[in-house]
Amino acid sequence: MKPVVAALAAALLFASGAGGVAPPAVDQALVDGDTMPPKLSAFGLFAGNDPARPVASFAYTLNTPLFSDYAEKHRFVSIPAGKKAEVADDGTIAFPVGTVIVKSFGWHDRNGGRPVETRLLIHRAKGWVALPYIWDADGKDASLAIAGRRVPVSFESPGGGAHSIQYGVPNKNQCKECHSRAGAIVPIGPKARNLVLPATMSADAKRRWFDRPEALKPVMPRWDDPGSGSLQDRARAYLDVNCAHCHNPEGSASNSGLFLRWTDPVSVNYGIGKRPTAAGRGSGGMEFAIAPGEPDRSFLIYRLESTEPGIAMPELGRSTVHKEGAALLRQWIAEMPKASH
């Protein structure tokens, strides 16, 4: 394990309740207020403002994560003492006011593994607020980037491909576009069906932060692990995480009529034999989002394999093509009986 990753893993175990000493506290008054501090350090989310030493209620990973230009992500949540997240029967998680969901993005072969950016999703009394912070060149602090920014990044993907891209840090409005449900900003990553807590997290720690920890059942498989689920289930998990935050009846792509949540039936509204509604030139002249048995005639694949603005899907969050994810969906479509549409 690389030194930076090892240090972060150790810190996350500590922050999740595996250690016997209470971690430092965040500045809860600042979290609960209405200001947007210019420096990330003001929140006190990292001990010594070292991104490898998060101050957290708990760390988490996802069975199937959102693809973001092959970036490695480190996630944790800060919940005020005495409050708990509520887990509903449908698996949604309601985090209390005062919660901060923290996600850092970086690459192990860039800048010693230190993050490029850290995004905050803060639950304040008036609703959720999304704040993007870009780490300064010296790595000692991160600066608020309300307007977003393009950051030149070079890295090697897991398959061995070399990439040099202009990595896009979203602006505040772009954060809202992906995190919008019925016009309000909401968390999109941590869902009971996809959330994985550290194996070392004690039962007491789980009860401390969740009202119904037994309801945290990550039923969605790992998209890249054939042993974790069928081909269709892994493809559906990939689409849920990468597409369904917009492609749902209350999302920003609701007008498309294409709904890709894990809970949606795999039928016409899931793209099977579905003709384009709001795709524009994104359809590539193809008849169906998913043409069973014919991935090369499915504009869902066409859009996933493009980086051209106006065609590429998702519209935000990537400057490269996720070849491995596209290959999974290609295989899934190729194995569908052609007569099914």
C-alpha cells in the first residue's frame, strides 16, 4: 500500500470509531452558519489540515462508485454529536442538519497521491449547500472555487493508458445540476443499497450514527466483480450510480423519459427499445437508447463513449471515456435477445 493511501486508511479507521481516543471536533458553528469560508481549513475537517487525517464521524466506500476520470476518492461524513442519520425502508438516508459529506479526488501517481480537490456537501437549516475546494500548490490548504476551474492533470489509468487532461472542478451551479431532486440539492452518493462502512466499525459506532444500522444493506453489486452479481445487475448498478441522479422522474433529465435507478423496471423507460425524446444530436441518428443485441446501434453507448460536448454522457464530471464501464454495458446489451424489442 502506498504511504499516502496507508496513512489515509489508518486515519479513516480511527475516525470511524476503531480507535479509543475521540478525534478533534469540526467547527460546528461554521458548518451551521451561512458563510462560505475561502479556505477549507476553516472548517477543521482535517487534523492539522492534512487530507490524510480526516476528522470524521465515519468513513465509507461505495460498492459501485461514480466514474470521475479514474480519480481515487476518499469519502467521510461528519455528523454533529447527539444526532443520527435516519435510514428509511426504501434505503434512502436522511442526514441531520449540521452534517458535512466530504469527498476528496486525486490520483496515486500524481503529486504523491495528494488530492486535487475536496468537495463538501453541507446540510444547513435552509437546505444542502455544495462547496468545491481546490488544494493549493503547496498542499497546505484548499481554496474555495465557486466558479469551478480546469486543472491540468496527467495520470495512468488502471488499464495502463496514459492520460493528460484538463480535469474539471465543477462550479457551484454544476454541483446543483447533478445533486438536484425536485429542484433541491440532495446527496446522491451515500445510499443504503450502495454504502459500505469499514469492516472495523463497531456495532456501537453504527448505532451512534444511524437510527437503524440494520437497514444498511448494500444490495447493489460491484460493477467490475462478476462474482458479486449477474451481468444485468452489474450493468444496472453502473447506470444507477453514473446516470440515475439525473435520469429519474425528479432529476434534471426527467424530460428524457429515461429512468435508470436501481429500482426502475428494465423496460422501455429504462431505454430498452426507447426512441430518443430529448437527446438531440446525442442520439447519433440511432433509433433506440438501447437496441437489444446491438450495442453499436444503441445511443446510450454512443454517448458514454464520446467526450464531445452535447453528445457525451454524463455531461459533467469526466473528460475521458470509462472504457471498462462502457465494455460492461456493451456486453450486457450484446447478450440481450434481439427479439426483445
